Amino acid sequence: MSGNISGEDMKNQLQSILIPLLDLVLPRICIVCGKRLLTFEKHICTCCLSDLPLTFNWALPHNTMADKFNELIQRSLCHEMEDVPAATVRTPYSRATALFFFNSEASYRKIPYSIKYRRDIASGLFFGHMLGDKIAGSGILRDIDMIVPVPLFWTRRWKRGYNQAEVIAGGIASSLKVPLCTDILYRRHCTATQTRLDVREKALNVKDAFALRKGFPPGTGHILLVDDVFTTGATLHACYQAVRKARKDILVSIATLAMVSN
């Protein structure tokens, strides 16, 4: 029997020693309930993880999120082609998935909040990776060529120090083994926060807010747009329009960490 220890084994051994020691000095807590994490738990305790309100959208080609997003697409197409009968205005159905449901009263809202406002990049990668594993296991989005996060305006990114959508997209990309592209889509101007706007105001706020900095590589047929939370779908739809304006032959699907439930 060889006495050699692999790099991965060495890493695991070090973690098994260091994590308990670090927990004594700076205890890790569950992102949802705030309870102290056990040595084998990461970011979320076993109890909260087992109760995570999963959407299972990754296993459903047609779901509430996808239908809502495609309704926005269809409505904008009909508006652009007013003189064409609505029944003849069609575009490929976009897939859509989110990891979990939440609302303003649920403790699980702390997950996207912590990632977005508390610089919890490690949690963003962790939950993004979790969503990526779900997507990879379903096979519905197996033909994704590229993952594109919803961009922040440069001043907001500079102030925050990172883009939460990009962090989540990075976790998804690592699971799907698909390239993460952050230099094609950009935000043309700084928009107001969507939090306090109604449905119509959200759509107007992000109208024409995005554009392509450069073209997609040859052979790109299906991209996945990624954001942190899906509420009305206005932001992702604005990104979708920017992509389709440049390349109508590219299929666009969307993914978010969370989906707001009514």
C-alpha cells in the first residue's frame, strides 16, 4: 500500500483540523436561522437546508417562472409588430429556473440579501453551485453554450466591489462546465433600484438599459442569463431584448437563485 497522500486528501485533512479550531475563534452561523454550524455544514444548517423551499423548475420545461418570462417576451413582440396578427408572432420558448421560493416574510430572503449587501461571496458561489448541480442533473438545459450574468453599471459595481449575479453565475458555470462570459453584455446607464417600483415602473426603468459590447463567438446557440432574484422578470427581459436584437438565432434561457412567491 502506497504511503503517498494526494493533494485532495491533504486538503481534507487540513480542513478537518482547521475548521473546528476556527469555529472556536469565529463561529460560523447558518445564513438563514443564525444558529451555529456544525463542522460538516457549510453556510446553511442541515435543518434549514432540508426545509429550503425548492422550486424544482429545473425539472419542468414549462413552469410558472418560464411562463411569466415568456409572456413578457410575447407581449413585447406583439407591441413591436402591431400590424401583424398576434397568433403569427412567435419566438422560441425560453426555459427558466430558480433554486428556491421566498417572500418578504420568509427567513430564506436572507440568502440573496446576504450575498448582495453583505459581501457574502462564498455563499453566492455555494448556492450558485447548488443550482448548477440541479440544472446539470435535469438535462433540460444541457445544450447551454455560455453563461452571462446580468451586469451592474460600472459605478455601482465599483462601489459594491463585486456583482452578485456574476458570483452566482460563477457557481452555476463551475457545475455545468460552461464558460462564464462577463464582457459581452453591459449596462448602458445607471438605473434606479427596482425594489420600490411597481411592475410598470420596473419595466420602464430598465428599458433599453442593456446592450452588447461585442458579438457572440461563432457556434453560440443557447445562452443562460443569470440574476440573483426573479420578481417581475423586467431586468432579465431587458437583457433578453439586447441579446435578441443582436442575434435573433440565439436561444436565451434564464436562471436565478431565488424567485419571489406571492
